[in-house]
Amino acid sequence: MMTKSWFDLIPTSAMIKWRRYLHQNPELSFHEEKTSHYLIQQLKSFGDIKIEQPTPTSVLGTITGKSAGKRILLRADIDALPVQEETKLEFASQTPSVMHACGHDTHMAILLATAKVLVQLRNQFSGSVQVLFQHAEETPPGGAQEIVQSGYLKNIDAIIGLHIIPFLPTGSINVVLGGPVSTASDVMKLTIQGKGGHGSMPQNSIDPIIVGNEIINQIQTVVSRLTAPDELNVVNIGEFKAGSAPNVIADTAYLSASIRSVNQTTRQIIAQKIKAIVQNTCQTYGATPELDYQFYYDAVINDSSLSKLVYQSAQQVLGPQLVTTAGKTSASEDFSAYGKLAPLCYFILGGGLAAEGYKYANHSPQFIIDEKALINGVKTDIATVLNFLQ
């Protein structure tokens, strides 16, 4: 039976302090210089951690156990979003138009606390634990891919990550027991070259707004009519820009879309159909398309054995009432890139129910979470590490 005497080692008050400092000082993707420096300083204060930087703004710490054995990696993302905070928290962002609106500040604090405890427990396990503070999760192609390509991560046997989300009971752990956790994420950017002219003489022009509107309408049928209804596919038009005056027919129009899918075959079908719609519609109206279609994050796929271990470990330290199985979501994560290196488990930490005041979703300028949830993320991480290495 695993001992729980390490519960008292969890630096709860320090963890909240770290979280609030990081929340006040957010940095955007690929610019996390001060954040990574702060993380390094905290890790150094724990002692007995080998610290490296796979990229200029990411941090990798290695804690070595009492003897040789397996290696497990825990990852936290560290970048913020270009969002103006509206929470009115005492520790709200001090950087205009930048906010930890997705909870990455809590992820960092949880992983720091986990590392601090594991340093003190290193004589109780064999093998090693790596803690990775990863940059640029929010901006494709994502920091995970860059870190995988860096070659710093070697001989890893398992990789674990978590994400805090509101609308779930505070401190609850939600695990997909094998299979897809999230969708793949792709992006389409399209410029339609028409022929501008006077609004009173549309016969002498090629209206890119009409072409764009036609493309948007047809794209909506790709999911509803060309893919299976039991798959989790989403096509969302996020931008449509054209024109400058009511009596002018625009010369160009621009639109972009986010495309989500789980099945790789369906992912290719969606891309092919969208490209065909764009090409054929523009040809019909005499417009010229400039299409940029990028495949970004793959779907996160949980390993059955590892996710079962996380699930059981969480139950050991939290009790069964706070641990549930979960289904896949339509969100996306660059955590999927680590699947090239080792089996993965990505699980969800409940950040508080809407009825309790935690009613704004991730990426909202009013996004808040219940800080009491953080300790359960630490407990689950540590229990999983000890069970995996012992």
C-alpha cells in the first residue's frame, strides 16, 4: 500500500503564491522569458534537480531516484493568451491585453509543487522524474513539437499532462481510459481575389463577398453531410473580412476557419472537400483563391494502461467520489506531439462549478478557477509517479 505521509510535504501556501505571481505576470507564446526565469529560480531553490532549457523559453527539470529505473515526464504549459483580463481579481494581470485565461498559471504552480515534493521523496523511488514547463501551447505549430525535435527528451517510458477546466467539481479528476481525449486541430486561411468596382454596377465586378459567403455556406455541409454523425468534427469560420464602404464592391475578401476532427481518414476527407469547395466556387464566379490549409495539432490519444494507472492513483489519494471517467472533447492540445516519444495520459482537473461562481470558460476574459482544486492535481501527479516508478 502506498504511503500518504507525503501529503504534509505539499507546499500549499507557496503553490498559491506561485500561481498568483504567474497570473499577474503573463507572457505570450514564444516570449515566456520572465516566466521561464522565475520557474528556474524556484526549481533551483528545491535542490537536487538538474535544470536544462530545450528551447529559449522552456524549462526541463530532472529528479533522479535512488537507483536506475523507468523515466516518467510530467508537463505543464506556460504561455498566456492575448486577452484583456476582466476578472477584477486582486492578482489580475499587470500586462495589458495579456492574460492567463486558460489556466496555465495553475498548471505551472501544480508542477512546481509536485517537483518540490518529489525532490524530498527521491530516496523512495527508482528511476527518474522529469518536469517539463513547455512554452507556446496556444500558438500553432505549438511548443511541444519544437521540444520533441530538440532531442532533449530521451528514453521516456510515460508522459502525463493535466488541464484545469471549470464547470466540474472543484478538485475532481476526470480521465479518458484509453483512446482520443481531444480533436486534431487544423486551420484554413483564404484570400479571395475578386474584381472591385462601383456598387451600382455589380455586372462589371467580381464580388468576393458573394464568393466568400457561398464558400462558407457550402463548408458547413462538409461535417453535416460528408462525415459520420457519431464523430466529433467541427468547422468554425472565425474571420470574414472584406469591404470598406457601402457603395463599393470589394476587390478582395479574407476568411479563416478552425477545423477539428479525431479520425485521421476523416481529417483528410474534410481537407479535400474544403479545398474542392473553394476551388470550384471561385471558378464559378471568376474569382481567384489563395488558400493556405495547415495541419496543426494531432488528436491526443490516451494510452489505456497509463490512463488506468492515473485513474487508480487518483482514487487512492482522493477517494472514488472525486474521480470519474471522461469522454473526448472538441478542444485541441499540442500535447499530442509527445505521443511520438512515449505512452500518454492527459487528464482534466475540475476547477469549480458554475453554481459556485466558476461560470466562465477557458479563454474568457472573466475566466477564474477555484484555487482549492490545485492540491488534488498535485496529489494525483505524485501518486501516479510513485506507483509508476515503484
